[in-house]
Amino acid sequence: MKSTISNNDDTLIISTPKTKSWALIFIFSVLMLQSVYGIIKGFFFHKPLIPAEKIFLLTFCPIMILLTLKGLLWQFKGMKILEINSQKLIFKKVAPLKFRKREYDVKVIKSIEIGNEAVSIGPIAMLQLLGIIDRISINFSYGYDTVKTLSGSSMTEAIEIEKLIRSKIGNE
């Protein structure tokens, strides 16, 4: 089981690590190396730059480095955390340069289901094979929206997590 589950008296905490996609890690690494190389070569080993080139190197390359570093850290250290208590369901995506938190009222949650988005042909199938898109996720209906939460687990693990969530919020 990839997820860690902590079930206290009033709070259920499920932590699932981000599924690593080695294709994305390779792409992010190449983009970061190119951006760093562009800055170093542009300022130290190239002919004198005109102001427009300096502005481009000082804005575009650091932004690219930050975005690719953020993506790399999400791939290596990313965690999806689901906290459920009697009033709220809190879903967090946590990584060293990323923190996203969403809160949902438990009373408004209508249903919980396992989303199986596996396809066998087409570009989505290739993305699933490379690990960029997850096949199985745990979804719940919240008002008029379907919220996708934990993903990247196997079907057996998803069934166990769904049973725990249903028992915690009383949605049988």
C-alpha cells in the first residue's frame, strides 16, 4: 500500500505520495539545464548583450528555472493529503515549493466513488503509460461539482480508502 492512513478518534488522515513520471522528470531536467546554461553563457561567455537580450535572460530564464524546479520537486517530494473530521474534508497538495489547500463541508458531500479513467488507445493512453496522468482516483460529488482527490493508487487500495472515507463521513 502506497498510502499512509492515520485514524484518530475524530480525524482520518490519508497521505498518498505523488506518482513519479520519469518522462516529466527528464523533460523538467532538460529545461532547467537549458535555462541555467542560457544564463551562464549569455552573461559570461558570449559577446556583449544588448539591453533587450539582458532583460530577456533576466526575466525568462529565472522564471523557467523556478517553474521547472517546482515541477521537479512536485515529482520527487509531492504528497496528496486528505484530512476528514466531522465537519470538514480538507484536501492538500504539498511539496517543497507548492502548497494548495481546499476545504469542503462534509454535509454537502453527496456521494463518493472510485473514478477509473483508464483508456487503451489514443494520446491519453500514452500519458497514462508514461505516468503523467493517473488512471484511478477517488472522487466525490460536492454540490454540482465532482471533485477529484487522491489518485495514483491501485484499485484495491482505492476500494479500502473509499470504505474508510464512507465510514468516517457516514455516507454509506
